[in-house]
Amino acid sequence: MFGISKNEVEKESERHTQTCTCMDNMFQKVAKLLLGEDYGRKKTKTKVKGKVVLMKKNVLDFNDLGASVLDRAHELFGQHISIQFISVTHADSGSTEKRLRGKVGEPAILEDWISTITPLTVGESTYEVTFDWDVEIGLPGAFLIQNLHHSEFYLMTLTLENVPGHGQIHFVCNSWVYPSKYYTKDRIFFANKAYLPGETPVLLRPYREEELVILRGNGTGMLEKWDRVYDYALYNDLGDPDDEDKVRPVIGRSSEYPYPRRGRTGRPATESDPNTESRLSLLESNKVYVPRDERFGHLKKSDFLAYGVESVLKFLLPEFEGLADDTLNEFDSFEDIMKLYNGGIKLPQGPSLDRTLENISLQMFRELIRSDGEGLAKYSIPQVIEADLSAWSTDEEFAREMLAGVNPVSIQLLKEFPPTSKLDAKVHGNQNSSIRAHHIEEHLDGLEVDEVVKANRLFILDHHDSLMPYVKRINATSTKIYATRTLLFLQKDGTLKPIAIELSLPHEDDDKFGAINRVCTPAKDGVEASVWHLAKAYVAANDSGVHQLISHWLNTHAVIEPFVIATNRQLSALHPINKLLHPHFRDTMNINAAARNVLISSKGILERTFFTGKYSIEMSSKIYKNWVFPNQALPVELVLRGMAVEDSNSPHGLRLTIEDYPYAVDGLEIWSAIKIWVQEYCTFYYKTDDMVQSDTELQSWWKEIREEGHGDLKHEPWWPKMTSVQDVIDSCTIIIWISSALHAAVNFGQYPYAGYPPNRPTLTRRLMPEPNTLEYDELKDDPKKVFLKTVSPQIQSLLSITLIEILSRHTSDEIYLGQRECPEWTMDAEPLKAFENFGNKLKEIEGRIVKMNKDESLKNRYGPAKVPYTLLHPSSEEGLTGRGIPNSVSI
């Protein structure tokens, strides 16, 4: 009824091909009539031939026929795409500048544009280009390209064959080239050779410097899609000062709300608040400025997925809220939840549904609506319930996920008992824990608490201090939460056992009176067991919010964007550190821009689905105050949490406090492989510390990261000085770790674990029932119903699992750690060999991960839910796999 059949798609493809063929024939005839039989081929003697690989402008997976027609028309009237080489060995004698610059050769045009048929599906087109080789050009170090067509194209590579005296020369471009009218200078691309600034051939230096000036922009005006400007802005585009419900503080450049910077768009300020940037409507949100080379590629299915997320927010959620009956507001039973995976949730019928369906993009339509139009799409069964429907609810699985789940970066060793608070007692009163020895001693296998602490066998998941300042404000809404502390005991078999959960609220009269604490302990039967089960749900909801806001958004997406911007502004494409880091920034600015418009904005998906609500980004800014760049190194971070101690006799120089800690075990392997690769790469270019100190681009890059990108923390003493080769190695290793492995560890497990809402609810709506109340009696009589009334309702659950299913998928064009978009990414043989070794090392690690996951003695790698730990398995296929480490924060 609503779908598009395979036959219709094939017919449309056939019609499209026939149309293109007819038009191609027409244009070729006209071209030969007007320009002669030798159109597109040079009549003079040629010396060097080259091949240009590019992709023409396409819209989604289909050709933009209008653009294709106009480009061919431009060709007919002499408006071509031309290329001019820049010599690295011969100066331009006609230059009026005092400094030398490379001689620019005669232009050559791309041949046979009209006769080359663009593939129906997105694909590459190859064009020949023939040069009258000028001996005065010598070795070409760069080329200029001028696009006089109507439309932009994606330039991939240019390869010259048999260059006199030099053989093959390869240029890796991977950039969108817009019509020349949009540029102040013709686009330039450099040969595939890395140079430090001081080692750059003299004749290329002016071109290198001018290109960086263009990329920095002038800091003014609204940026357009063809602009190639990388610049900084505050997070001042999340709220709407004209709507009382959407007013949000400006985040960044303040001691109260510090934050990393984002990419500047230059949109005008709102009329009512000059400090707030105007927002695009949701219908226009995919048009937010991001430098074109940072946008999703044509092959990336995330284009569809981004539109799908927008569709959820724009149309499905408002319609559900308007049409929902009691059944849609609540899951009446756990069987109701399972209908999500059987396509059994029915949509309310009527005109409103019809209007909704009209506005849903095709891909999202296929994702959400069953082909019979009767209900929501069947979601994939999350791994956490695939093998066993009840294992998620066990204490063993609850604890195991702190070591091997989607948020394995929060658990800490408890070094003092009882736990204490670091909150200011003058403001918040006594916030120390009320957990005492008598609460937990019966669960310690006959040991005393002091013995367990000294033996490093007591651990804590502590969300108390980060949440307590917001609990009263959050609980003034329909959401009801606690600030929680969870104590866990390390058992002899290497697994963790939760032994106490503390639920804390601020004092009703005044925060200065301290916390009101309730301690819950494990129970197997009766209402006490139901209380314990509910207590774990409050912890899971806390952890879900902290994971999404801090572990995921702040500590990967947000903190890495300033590095993306600074690298493009200060490190030339010729710079070896640019070449090293560039793959690890792919799509990051695009996904972050989409997040600002749809996910983390006021009334966006995150505010609507997580307990943090309108305080979400404000809360993450408070956490950012304590962010320390060097502490993002995995070995340092593990030691700080007490999860490892330095030990020169142990692998990677660390001994894990919990030997079977899958995230740390696999993570240290990946970290070590990255560091070895980065060390071999950096020491090839930097032989001495003096070379680092004299690298003007590197020093400008690091200064800008510190003073602009992370400017709110610029005075912190912990910033590396960037005066030694080791500083370069350490910093680049951290950047690559955050962009690749850390993000993979906290992102791609979202659907496997949180795709089943009871396992990781995003919010709670009722506080724990008190004895001698109707709610407590209801808990005795029907604990499952009370649980479902407490955790996320159906609307938020639908929205949340739709979102995380999208975020947990790998796209068809994903590039994983140890891979590069182009095999010839550098002309330097030693770095290429080191990179090959890196890839081989990652394959070895994959084999060890597979082997460990089969070892039954390693209980934390598998657990009661029978979900093997594969989130740091480097490679993956397309789709919802629960494994694979993409190079970058790309989704």
C-alpha cells in the first residue's frame, strides 16, 4: 500500500538510463557539429597522459539530471574543467612577488565529459587529461583545477603516467570542487608527499600558506555550502529565546558553563537575544553549514539515517503524543515490549496518521512502518535478550555490563569506606554515603569490610555527586530520579556482585541539610526482591543518562571537534600530522551538526527521552570542567579509576585490578597497537625535539587547540607543552584513541544492550514506594506492573530505541581502524610499511578477542545474557553487528 516495489525501482532505473543515453547521444552530436570531430582531444603533440577519477554531483542514489544537462551545455560553449600543474623545481619568472613561487603550466581540459555516461548508482567516472609537457615545469608538486561547469563534483584522484624523469605521480584529492565563481582562488591540490613546513620545497611554500589562509576564513558572515571555512563558535544554537520552554543558556566561554567549541556557521543572532544564534527549522536542519568535505559522502547511508532521525522528531513523536491512547502511553506487560520485535505495536488510525505518513522520508518509512501499513516495523531483537529473555534482570548481568556493556568507563575501585562526597558541604550539606558495614557484610564471603577494601575487591558505580545538584529540579517535572551509588564485590571467580544500592534525594526543606539516603540490599524473595529490582532500575537510568551525555557525547563527539577544526586551519594537507589524523576526523563535524539540530537541542530527542531533560547539555558542561586531555589516555584513565596499577612485569605496563575486564583487556591491546603505529610514523618525520619546536604549523595548531578549541580550559597546567617528539606521539595517540576505539566502545553497544528498554531505561517516573502506602501494596501485588510504570513509557521507549538502532549501525562505506580510503595515501615508503604492520597487528588482536570469547573461564566476556564482548573487535560488516572500530566519530 505504502511501499515501492522492486519492479517499480527497476523500471525507474531503466527509464533513467534511456533518458541519459538519449541526451548523451544528442550532446555528442551537437558537440561534434559545433566543435569538430576532435572535440575534447588536444591537437598538439602530447607528452604526458593522466587519469582523473571523480564523482559527479548526485542527489541521494540517483543522478541529478538537471545538473548533468547543464554541465554538458557548459562544455558545448567552451566552459570546461581544466588543470594546471605547479612546478616544484622551476620558479615563475613572471611573478611580481618578492618571494619565489612555482611556475604554473598551461591548462589542459578533462576529455570526453559529454560522452562519459555517469553511472545510475553513485559511482566513479574516469576521465583522461593530456598535457603538452613543458620541460620548464619539471617535477609537478601541485595542481590548480578550475571548474567552469554549472555543478560541483567530487574529485578523488589524479594520476600522471610516465612523467619525464619521474615516472608515476599520484595526487590524492578527495574533495568537492564547486564552480570557480564561488572561489577567490582556483582550488589547489598537492602531490602525495608529506613535508614539515621548514622542509617544504621553496616554490610550494606560498601556495601552502595561502591555502591555510582560505581555510581559516575571515571570521565574519554566514557561511554557504561551497565555503571551505573552518572556524569556532559557542554552543549558542541549542535554544530558542523566543519560546519560554526552549530557552537554554549559552554553553562555552564562561566559568559557569565551560565547553569545547563547535564549528561556526555564521547564522545571524536571534532578534530577542544577540548572544543566541538563530536556528534552522527542523525541515531545514540538514542544511546547517558544515564544510562540504566534512559532510557525509554519497555512499554513506547515514544520509538516509539522518533524515530518518529528523522524521522521528518532526512527525512521529508529535503525532503519537496527539493520538496516543492509554495503550500507547504505557507498556501494559513485558509481553507488550516484545511486540516491538514482532511488529505488533499498532498505529492509531485516522487522518492524523495519514498526514504523518505523507511527511516521513522514504528510508525512515521503510525503517518504521511495516509493509502492510498496519504497525511499527519489527525491530531487531537486541542481543541482551536474544539468548535468554530474563538474564538481563540478574544481578550477575547487571554488574557484568559495568565491565563489558555500553558504558564500561564509569566503574571505580572503592578506596575508602564508607564512600564520601566531594560536593561543597556549605551548599549541599552532608552528602556522604549512609552505607555501613552492617548493610554489606553478609555478602562478603565471610570477610570484614576493611579486609575487602585492602584487597582491592570493593568497587563502586558512583553517580551521586554529578547528579545530586540537579535532582530537585528534575524531580519538579514528571521525571523522578535518585542520585545513586552502587557497591560491588569482586568474587573469587572474577565476576562482580552488587551488594548495596544507595538512593539519595536532596532534603525537602533545604539543600544545606544534606541528603536523604535509602540503602537497598539484595533480596531473592517477596517485596524486598521487588524493591531491589527497582533500585537497579534507578541505577540503570542514571547510568543511561551519564553514558549518553558524558561517556558518549561529551567525551568523544564534543571534545574531538576542536581538533578537527584546528587541524584543518593550522596544519597544511602537506603536513605529516594532518595526513596521520585526517582519517580520524571523517564525518565528525557532520554528525555533530546533526546532533545540535535534532538530538541535543532544546526539546530534541535527547531532552525528550532521557531523565536529564532540559538540563542535559548544562549538566555535561559542569562535568567538562574536570576534563583533562592527558587523562584520556587509556592506561592513565584506568589507573585513575583504580582499575589498574602500574606494573612493569605486566603486559602494557599495567596490572588490571579485575583481571577479566573485557573493555580494559581489549582496549589496552588496541591502545598499544595505535601507540606503536603513531610512534613509528612520527619518528620518521621528527628526528629531534628541535624539529618539533621549530615546526611553525604544529606549534600554531597546538596553541589554537588549547586557546580556542578548548579555550575554557586554556589556563590548565596539564596541557602538554608540545616541545618534544614524545609530546607529539602521546597527543596524537590520545586523539586517535578517542576518535576510534573509545567511541566504538561506548557507541555500538547501544542497541545490543539498550534496545530492550527494561535493561537500560532512559528515565524513571516514580520514586521508590514507601512501606504502608498504596504504592507499596501495589508493588507487593504486581511488581512487574509497578516496574513498567516506573521506567520509560512507551513513547519515549519507541523514540529511544529507534534512535539507538540508527546510531548502532555501521554504514556500507565505513572505514575501520587500520584501513585508509586510498591505499596510496602517502608517497613515503616507511610510513606505508608501518601502517601495514599496524593493520596486521589489529588482525592478530581480532583473533585473540575471538579466542577469549570462547574461554568459559572468562565469565565477564559472555555473561548470563550470552553476549560476547566484541565492541573492540576492529573490523565489522555493514549493519547492526555490535563490533567494529571505525576510524572516526562518524555516527
